[in-house]
Amino acid sequence: MSEETQRKTLEFSHDEMREIGYRVIDMLVDYYRDRAERPVAETLDHAALEAILSEPPPRTGMPWRAALEQFERQVVDSSNRVDHPRFFAYIPLANNFIGVMADALAAGYNIFNAVWLQAAGAAQVERLTVDWLRQIVGLPEGAGGTFVSGGSVANLTALAVAREIQLGGDTSGAVAYCSDQIHFAVSRGMRILGFAPEQLRNIRSDANFRLPLGGLRAAINSDRAAGRRPFCVIASAGTTNTGAIDPLADLADLCQREDLWLHVDGAYGAPAILTEAGKRALTGLERVDSLALDAHKWLFQPIECGVALVRDRRWLSQTFRETPEYLKDMQSEGEELNFMYQGIQLTRQFRALKLWLSIKVFGLDAISEAIAAGFENAELAERLLREAGVWEIVTPAQMAILTFRYKPANGNEEIADRVTHDLVGRLLHDGRAFASGTQLRGKPVMRMCCNNPRATPADLETTVQLMTRLAAELEAALSDVPASD
Ligand SMILES: *Cc1c(COP(=O)(O)O)cnc(C)c1O
């Protein structure tokens, strides 16, 4: 191919395409091979990055090798390695290679997964993969869902369905209920859907950070008495903070009695139902009206793989179909395969492909074991922290998450607060392991999320030892200066 043609059509020769592809694979495999030996996080100075990564859009191109090198040096090396075996912060995102290749295939074949007539096989794979998830979480036949970018959009999509089906689209006086541990994606989603802040009641969670039934009932009764319209309970199946699971079965009973919609944010925790421990903890999940789930968290997919599930798959098209007259006579099977009417996207990536291929290649048994490893790792982390003697466990291992605080020998709460709070920055700076902090009841806590099955016992020991040493250093440094008031 002449250079002239290449420039006009934005193409490469077949040989060059292979060369680029092989180079990309080499980059990735080298990264996976060396990952555990590299720092978990390398913080590049923001100003320095701004200087080297700012330029006007170039009029002429550059060799692809050089562009890839810049990407590797400046972008990859300045990103937290969220799939590193000693990354325990936020929610670790341990993807898998088949999923990665599936994303390349979906992009490469550029499958337009919106209308079944245009890509019937892709629509069928999405429908099938959604149905596998339906079976996994225990929803009845007839339930359905759609792949979206992640948990935020899955919650938004499901709550849009609740608004349409439960409220007929009329939000006036409507009230939804959740605990104060709900993910901010839910409150943001409600705001986007046109609900005022007071239309989402944040009920103070109980001692175990769960939505309390008594408080919920009282809030519903007082809203009804005031003439408002309670319509939805939003529960968590594994909060991001502590892994707490709201009492799903009791909430399902209450919602049934009170004719309320039950939406569950299972973005993080729902996949745990594939394990014995998770199945016990998630009793009641099969009774939800809608569920948000993130396959890029505990189902090991590359980022942007969320799913919104609903108890009756027709609710999706009832909510998102934009041309009801034109489609009135077409309530066929086919329509439910038109994913452009199942959510807010028209042109859609084929996101189901990565989960479908992963489940086929590994099988559910292997995936269950990988999820179970997270439970075991969190229990080990808890044991190691207790043995270290300077940590107070605030919430024990639950859904592979635990929280803890530094416990100085003299029991001084202010020192505990400051060391616990400052430890995150010290870890980030150190780079050998990373855990993040959060606040529970206004107090700083450290938090480890252990859902990466590739974390070894040695990784957990290294991490606990490192935190223990850094915390002691922080405390020593504090006692050198007068305590602030
Ligand atoms: C991560 C998370 C979300 C948001 O999901 P994204 O994929 O980040 O958009 C919502 N709820 C919970 C419980 C989560 O852990």
C-alpha cells in the first residue's frame, strides 16, 4: 500500500497491522508478567504530566511505535495498578485476559449491538448472557436485562424503570428509601431522574451498617400520613464501605406488603452469590424488582461491564422504547432483542461478549472459586491485623471487605484518627501495597477490599506488615510535635 493511500483511508498494510497488534500484545503480557514486582501506584507530579502531555492536535502524524511508547511511559506508568495483587483500595478491578481479548474483538469487528436484525448473533449472546446472570441471581424466567457501562448506569437504568413502571413516570410526591451507606451513584441517579433530594430518604444504618427495618417502616408510615407516595426501597447487596448487605428477604416481604418496588444495588456484591458463603448472605436477592450488577468488579471483566436486571424484561422496552405507535403491533420476541430499546444507548458496544467468552472459557466453577478466594483473603487479612496487635477491627471481613483503625498503646482517639487518616497517603507514597480509607460514623477507618483472587497470602502479609510499620512511624512523628487542637 502506498503511503498516499494509507494517509487518505487511515489504513495500515496487513503486515503493519500484525506488527502493531503483536507489539500491543507484548506490552500487555509484559505488564502482566512484571505487575507484582512493580509499584502498586506511581504518582507522577500533576504539573509535570500537564507539561509533557499537553500539545495542540498535531497536523501530521508520528510513528505508531513512538506514540505507543509515550502512552506506556506517561499514561500507564502514572496509573494506579488496580489489578495489582497488593492493590486493596476502593474496589480492585482484576480483569482477565479472555475478557481483554474480547474487548479487542468487539472493537475490531465493530459489532453494532442495537438491533437484532443487524447483528442477530450478538443480540442473542447478550440475551443469553443476561439470562445466565438471571439464573445465577435466581430471578424467575421472564426477567431480563441489558449490558451498560457499569454500576452507576445500571442503577440509573433500573431506577428509570422503577419510575416508569411503579410511578407511571409521575415523580410528584414520590419517595424512595435507602440507608446512609448507599453508593453515591444511587443518589446521583435519582437526581438525574428528576427526584429532589428529599425524595430519597437516607435512613441511618444500624450497628452493622444495614438498612434498619424499624426505621424504614416508620419513615414510610410518616410519609404516607403526610400524603406522600412511597414507591421504592433501594437496598445494598454489599456496600462499598463495609460489604454490608441489607436484610434483603425482610425488605422483599415489606415491599410486597406495602406495594413498593425493591431495587438492589449489587454492583459490587451480587456475583458473590456464586459462592456458598455469598449465597447464604444474599438470601432474598431472587425477589428484587431490579438489580444493578458490575461484571467489571467481582466477575473479573475489563472496565465497563455493568448489567441492569429487571424482574419482567418487558419493563425495559416499556421504559425506553421511543416510538410506541410504530411498534405497537410488533410485541414480538424480536423486539426484546432490540437492545436500543432496552436502555439509553442506541449505538452500543458488544459488552456481553467479554462475559460470555469468560464464562465459556473458565466455566462457573472456576469463577466461583476465584470469588471465594476473596472471602478467604479478607479473613486472612483480618487475622493478620488482629495478630499485629495495633489495629482495632471496626467491621470484620464481610463480602471480602474489612475496615480497621489504628489502636495506639495509650488508647488516644485523636492519635488513632490521625494515624488512620494519614496512612493512606503514606501507602500511596510507598507504593508496595495500597489500601484506602473511608469514614464510618464520622471517624476515619482503613479499608481493604480483597476481591482480587491473585493476591497471595504473602501479598497480604507484606501489606499488613507495611501498614503496621508505617502506622508506627506516623505515630512516632506525631509525638514529636505538639498535638493540634
Ligand atoms: C462501584 C459501585 C457502584 C458504581 O459502579 P461503577 O461501575 O463504578 O459505575 C455502585 N454501587 C456500588 C455498591 C459499587 O460498588
